[in-house]
Amino acid sequence: MPDAPAALEEHVARILGAIDRLAPVPTRIDDAAGLVLGEDVTAALDLPRFDHSAMDGYAVRAADLVSASAEQPVRLPVTGVVAAGGGPGAEVAPGTAVRIMTGAAVPPGADAVVPFEEVLGAGPATVGFGAPVAAGRHVRRRGGDAAAGTLVLRERTFLGARHLGLLAAVGRPHVACHPRPRVALISTGTELVASGSDPGSLRPDSVLDSNAVVIGAAARIAGADVTTLGPVGDDPAAFRELLDQALVSADAVVTTGGISAGDHDVVKETLAGEDGMWFGKVAVRPGRPQGFGVLTSPDGRRVPVFALPGTPVAAYLTFVVFVRPAIRELAGRRRLPALHGRLTSEVRAHARTVLLPGRYDASTGAAAPDPEAGGHRQTALVHADALLIVPPGDRLLPVGTSVEVIPLDPEGR
């Protein structure tokens, strides 16, 4: 008897159990946007590096203004001006004030800044103060944001613009990051022609290769650098040549087509006998035929190979469920949290898990199946923003039933 189809969860576990996160490499922060930290990062410098003014105003000694009031202002001579980048200047002697600009180093002796708009009767030589000021007011202390040697970012942080700004500010121009996985795509099928081909040149039975476009885009969004090889016809030698080319530099290979039970299933024919490769059925709809394994590159790296169906909708949906989590793992990204929604209309469950395109409203938890969705309808797929995972079982799921939801376009991280 043929082997029973693997459950969706079983196939996901098979894949993730074979994935090794890519080792971190030194990376310039200018090149690190969208990568994941491979180390804890400590500050190399104090942030800020020196005491500086948070306001345009006057640097003073707080003790000189203890008796100041609106009725009896304290007037002090102005002995200088300090601008950002101009050094701290001379010491503020007792009973004097210095004009200071935002970002300028607080001069020795001063311990507070009074903003221009709070002084009384400012002139070129003297200035009046109508209230006391607390020591430390409007002074940003050295190391007050982060002291040198303190932890500022943890390993596995997804690096966005704000993280990179912090790294620059604390003197870390290079950090160890998990690199973007290099993913090679190979579409198979003699009927395929590259997308972008002149429509007038197509044979009556030609099919434009949309799989390379949709899978390539989805892989890039998941954090990969993508190389497209092919399409290649149903020729085992030609397919093997492209696969060997991919294994030289890729961290993962994704193929589409050629894995069913027909006479021209080139991927399965070529790889079924390879150690580490599995081909079989997964109890999902669409996308039941699947293949997965780990091959060894010429330089000894373990390269996962994902063999997806050739039908565009099935290829994309099973990429989302099976391949995207693996790419995120290679890149060091965290697993996406499990989401659940409640059906807004009845859904018929089947013997296999149904990957049902739909729309998900995170604010209400509503999960709306797309009534036009089908295993071959790419036009209907564009209206969806989520996959609703309908569990197996021959029954009707009523409105309000809770189902797992997988966003089609999740935010980064």
C-alpha cells in the first residue's frame, strides 16, 4: 500500500528540523538593514559622549539662582557663548552665566541651563533670572542614554532604521549579522517560457513562467537574495545542470513543477534516488505533491531543496506554509506568531487541510473566506491577505469557528 499522506504539521516539522541557521558574519551597519543580529551588542562609547545642553539658553550654576524671583530677579554677567562643536569653553565662574546652544557641551562649573524664553531682560552683557533652577535641568548627562560597555541590542534583533542609528551613535560601525539566505529558483516544464517574453512569439500551448516571479518576490520579502535559473524543460540532464549550478552558491533551492506521477516529472525523476531527498504527498489542498531534502554543496554546505507543485496558486500557497518559515529560520528571523480568526461564513472541510485564501481583520479577529478562491485562480488570490487553515475532516464549519490564520504579507522581523 502507498504511504499515507503526511499531515501539514508533520511536513513543517520535517523541514524546520533540517534547517541550520546561517552563521553570523561581520557586517557594516550601512548594509545591515533588514538583517538579524547574530550577537549581543554593547556600547563602545558613552551616549551622549559628554554633558550637553538640551536647549538654547544660558548655562548657570544653580546655586547662584536660589533667591531669584519675579519680584527680585537675579542678574548675572554673561561671560561667553558656547556653540555645538565648539568645545566646552571656559569655566563658568560663580555669579556668571554663559549663552549656550542646543547640543553644545556644558562648560565646567555650570550645572543647569535656563532657556532663552524663561529669562528676564536679557542683554548683551547681563541677563536676569526670575526663578530658581534645579541642578541638572536641561542638561543631558554623559552616558545618560547608554554607558560604554552596557548592552544596547540583543542577539536575534531584527535591524530596522532605529536600531542602526543607535549602533552608529554608540560607536559600533560593524556587527555580526545572519546574512540574507541566497535562494536559487528553478521552474520546470517544457511548456514554460520566461515572463516578459513577447506575447506574439508564444506558441499556442506556451505558458508564461509566473512561478519564478511570485516565488522570487515572496522569498525576497522573507529576507532572501534570489537568483532565478531557467525555466528548464522536461530534460533531466538540463535540470541537473541547473541544480548543480545552484548548489555552488545557494543556501537553499526552490523548484516548481515536475513532482507528480506523470511521464515528465523531471525533478522527481532526477532527485528521488538522492540521499536525503523525500518525495510524497502532504494532506493539503491545494499542493498535495511535495518534495524536500538536504543536498551537499561542492564546498560541503548543507543546502535544503524544496520541490513545489507547478500550478501557480498551489506553488505560492505551499511556499507560504512550508518554505517561508525555513527562509526566515536561515536568516535568523523569529517565527511568526500563531494567529487565529473566526469564520465569517460557513466553510466545508475536507479530508485534507485546506489552504483557503481570505481576508483577516486583526482588530476584530474576523476571518473572511474568499468565495472566488480556487486551486488555479490567480486573479482571485490577489484579493486575499491571509491564508485560513481549515483543518481536515468531512464536515461543515459554521460561522464563528476559530481557524489558524497565516498572513500572506507579514511585517518584517
